[in-house]
Amino acid sequence: MNRQSIVIVLFGALVAGLCSAPDAGAQDGQKTLVYLAGSLTDDDIAGLAESAPNVRVLVPGSREDALEMAPRAHGVDARFVTPEFMDAAEQLVWVQSPSAGVDRYLAIDELREAEGLVLTNMRGVHAPTIAEHSFGMLLTLTRDLRHYAALQEQRDWDRSGSGVEPIALNGRTLCVVGLGNIGREFAKIGKGFGMRVVATRRSRAEPPEYVDEQGTADDLDRFLAESDVVAICLPLTDETRGLFGEDEFATMKPGSYIINIGRGPIVDTDALIAALRSGHLAGACLDVTDPEPLPSDHELWTLPNVFITPHVSSSSQLTRDAWKQTYLENIRRFSRGEELLNIVDKSAGY
């Protein structure tokens, strides 16, 4: 049994023990579990009263409110978690991250090191929207669409272009760095554009049908050298921090594009700027930056071959619906002591 399986078993045992513990306010012999929710509607809470009747859902108005409730909490939305909260929450067995990335929460020693405490995330719910958004950014650069958007505002039918030669993606090579949920969506869309798709993942496995060649980190340099577009779809961990620096950009194919929707610190910003200014890279699409938020006087804003969005690539009704479904389902599973969705391997960082 691996570490992750042990954590799952411990979680089930802990919840079962909580539910069977003596409780003066219990109904049908089941102890009430307290969950501190980040954002649920009255209708959501009413629905949970039927599907998870032994869970009392509280919605704190602030971190200060949550800290007062911490001694009663068995589960909590990660937005309320602080070192002080963890010290006070002696009954806590579950933390639900509202995002796919959990680096900010694993930076809290008390959470990361707590044995038997399960951390879950929103892995997968953002993937389709993020991939679509990213290809929108990419097409803005590859088709020089910002130039024509400016002409539209001026009502100017000028076909001479900006001097940037637009390219087609068909027949080009896409490298997906990190073939997780988001990476797979990237690969599918890239294949739909007629691209050759190569991808890296942590372990070797049979590639999906929409990936032409799959490798591990050992194959990254070879993939970078032959790819026209490189999409970073990795979580931020000790292994990925600063993964893309001067050497990696020098290895990338001249005239290629880079997309980062993982986390800003995966990329060395100074090295990226140098590669863009030199023309070695044709462009960069960034939904995440380092630093973040990006200061108004930062050099990245001034580069004509960079498209920046402020960490909004997951925004859509599709994402919100999937997010809500996962959030509520995990509370239902919590009420029954069942295995939760999207359990994070805290030692791996995702």
C-alpha cells in the first residue's frame, strides 16, 4: 500500500470514528460534522441538508470568524486556513482547496505536515476553459489579431498588416509540458488544429491517441528544440520552480511561442524577457506571471510579442458548474466517510 492509499484509509477511519463518537446533539446515532464553506448559496446548503444530513455547513464571513469556529471544524475550505487556524482546529481531517493549484496552501507547514489530514483540490474542473483561453491568446499572436482589432476601432480597411508575418498552426509541433487534465485538453485542441503533439509527464505510460510522442522530463530538451509552441501545464512544486530559464529558452526552436498557464515562478521572468527581446522567441502567452499581480511598470507589459491576461483563463459558466458539482459532491462523500474526489499527494505537491 502506497502513502496515498494509507492517507485515504486513515481518512475513512477518522470520519467513521467522528461519526460514531458520542454526541449529545446527534441524530440517529450519528455525530454532526462541521464544515466551514467558502461560498455556498442558501439553496446549496438546503440541498446538503438532505444529501448530507449529518454535516452542518457554516459560512464564515471572514478568516477571523473562521478562526473562532476552528475548534468545532472537521472540514474547511482552504481559503480560511492559516497557521493559527490549523493550531486551533484540533478536530480537522479535511481541507478543500478551491483551486487546482495548492502551492499556497502547502506553504503552510501545519497543513502540509499534518498526518491523516486530507487535502483535496479542483483538479480537472478548469481544464477545458483554460485550454480554449490559451489557444485564443496564441491565435491573437500568431494571426496578428491585435493589429486588426485596432484597425477595426479606427474603421480602417488596411490589408497591409503590421509587419508581423502571421503563421498557421497546421503542421506545426506543439509540446505540452505536463500531460495532466489541462495538458490533455491542450493536446486535444492542438491535434484538432492539425498539429503534431508531443508531451511530457512524470512517468512513462501509453500515450493517448491525440499525442504523437510522449516522454518524461528527460525528453524535454529534445521536445523543446523541435516544437513551435510550448505549453506549460505544470503545478508549482520544488521540482518545477524555475524550470524554464536561460538554458531552456536557448534550447527552444527559434521563432517559437511559449504559453504559461501553470504558475508564474515556473518561468524565470528575466530570462523570458531576454529571449523575447532578442527575437529568439516569437511570442509569449501568459495567464500567470512572476511577480503576480504584475506591477503596472513591469517590462513584460511593454513587449509587443507578449499577450497577458490576469490569471482569468479558467473563467466560464462551464468551470463554475463543474466546480460547484465537485465541491458539493465532496461534502456528500465527507458525510459518509467515503473517498473524496481529487485527493492531493502532499509530498508531491499536487
